[in-house]
Amino acid sequence: MSEDLREMLTEQEVHEGDVVSGEVTAVDDNGVTVALSHGFEGHIAPQELSAVPGVNPTEIVQVGEQVSAVVLKIDMESGQVTLSKRRVEQTAAWDRMKDLLESGEPIEVEIRDVVKGGLVADVGVRAFIPASLVDRRFVEDLSEFKGKTLRVKVVEVDPEKNKLILSRKAVLEVEGEEQAKALMSNLHVGDVIEGTVQRLTDFGAFVDVGGADGLVHISELSFTHVNHPSEVVNEGDRVKVRVLRVDPDAGRISLSIKAALPEPWEAHANDYHPGDVVQGVVKRVVDFGAFVELQPGLEGLVHVSQISNDHVAHASDVLEPGQEVTVRVLSVEPERRRISLSMREPNAAPRENAGGNNRRREQRRPVERVEDNSSNGTGATLGDLFGDLFK
């Protein structure tokens, strides 16, 4: 080092640990050159520029920018003054993070890097956003956030362990609550709106209707029976829903997909007329007959007396849910929402073991013939006398 420079350093009383400032005169992969106000140049190595390792110097500072740095070392022989921008910022950064933790005030940070398990930002110290705190929902690819500016909250500060945890999710949850309150104040029972299916559970589907999630219970997904919501909708689907209930205090919205669809009776009842022969699927079997689905949500009843030309004691002896059957329409009553159906074959003679139930038909006892003095002894049987009544 020249005697002039040695004398300059001595006169300015520059010591290790001092905080100095100056203008950036050069930036390259090897670091940053700074023209200090003391009249000499200092050098900041890449690792001393940022709390985030591996960051390119050009991403941190630009030529002409004013920076402050702490003097790490003065080499009197070579005249090399080694500086650190990172260290001068650390103390102030930790103090600021502690204040933000207490106040809960959100800040904006630029994402410098994406690492396994989360995102990294530089706030004067290295800050980490775990993947679970990046969004309210699971994010599969975090790389989309690199270079972006995010609003976050400080959730953990530990200078001794050099640990600083931020959360974007906390900010989104607060914003989401505010949006939900605003949305609920404008929602009314009976409104039909569009939403996006966010997630499925065993008991239903949650649909985002513009800032708040509402629940479509499994019973409100379709006019037909549903075993699991995935039979009707998938995550990401756009659906129309009708608002059933709004509870701002509890933050709950009840929705229905089927209530937003045309009612089956209104859509299909006029498609069926007495005498029509159609296909259907047995949905329920009860003591007095079976309900057969003709269209989703549109069922007709086959009374037990209409299941076969032969006697059937119990509908379950012949039919079971899921069975496909051919039926004939007997009557249609839209105002009562009833369709009567028959599986009997017109004009067919009774058969043994009717209905395929392999049960032996009851042996009917012959009706005794009785004399009827008032009928001049015609010998008519009870069946002859009361046949119509029996039918």
C-alpha cells in the first residue's frame, strides 16, 4: 500500500467495526466496489451483501446506489478494506422484526429463493416462509413465487438461533375474513350464483363463491342418491349453486347444487304418458312396492300388486335396488308428483313360481259350492257371487 493511502487511513481513523457509507461504483460476480466518504474504496464480497446466500450481487445493489456497511478488515499492506452490508443491517433488522411480531403489522418482502420446504426472503436477515404458510391452500409448485413481492406477517423471531419465520397465510386469512363478511352482507337466501369447487369431504363439497367458502352438503349435490361428492363434482369445477342459508356470525354459508338445477318433475314429467313402456332402475324396495327411477330425481311406484301377473307377497322377493326393469306407465299426476307403474304383462295367464322367487305358490283351497234358495238353486259358488268384489 502506498504511504499516501496509509496516511489517509490513519488520519480518517477508520477502524474495524466502524459503520461507513458510500456510493456503489462497480458491481460484478465478485462483489461490489464502494467509494466511501472517507476517500477510499471498500469491497463487499457476495456473501456479505445479503442474508440470503447465493444471491447474485446485481440483484442486491446497482451502480450509483448509496449503501452503508460495517468495516470487517483493513489490510494495511494491500490497502484492501473489506466491508459487509449484511452485518450492518442485521441488528436493526432483528429489532424491527421484534416490533412487527408484537404489532402484527404486515410487511412486503421480495422472494429471493425457493428451497426445499418453503421460500426465502431478505429483510436484513434471512427470513423463511414454510410451504404450509405460503397460502391458505396447498401449493404444489412454489417456484412461481420467486422474484415476487408478497405481503407477510412475522410469526417467530429468534436472533440467537438466527431464526425468522414469516407467514403469507396469516395475511390471506385476515383478508379472507374481511372479504367473507362483505360477501355475506350481500348474499340472500335463494340467490343463484357461480362458484369454484375447492375441496371435497365425505359429507359434501366446499365451493368458493367469491371470497368465502360455502358448503354443499352431500344431500344437496344431486336429485339422486350420492355415495361420495366425487361422483358429482371435482376440485376446480365451476358450478352454479343456490344459497340456502347465510350465518355471518358463524361465518357459514349453506349452498345447494341440485336446487340450482331444473326440478325433475318440471323438466321430465310431461315426457311420460299412460301406456308408455320404458326402462328404469329400482331405487328403493318397500313392503308395498318398489320405487323405480325413470330420470335422475324422477321416480314412479310399482305397487306390489303390479309387480307380476302372479301373487307376490313382498316386493323384496322379486326386486332389489339397482335392478334394471321394464315398466309400463299406468298414470301420471304432475300436481301430486306421482307416477304409477306396472310390470305386469297385459292379458298374460298366471304362472307357477311367479316373479322368479322360487317360492312355491300357496295352494288355494277350492271355494265350496253353496245352495242359494233365493236363486232357484243355480249352484253358484261364492266366487261366482262375489267375484267382482274379490277383484
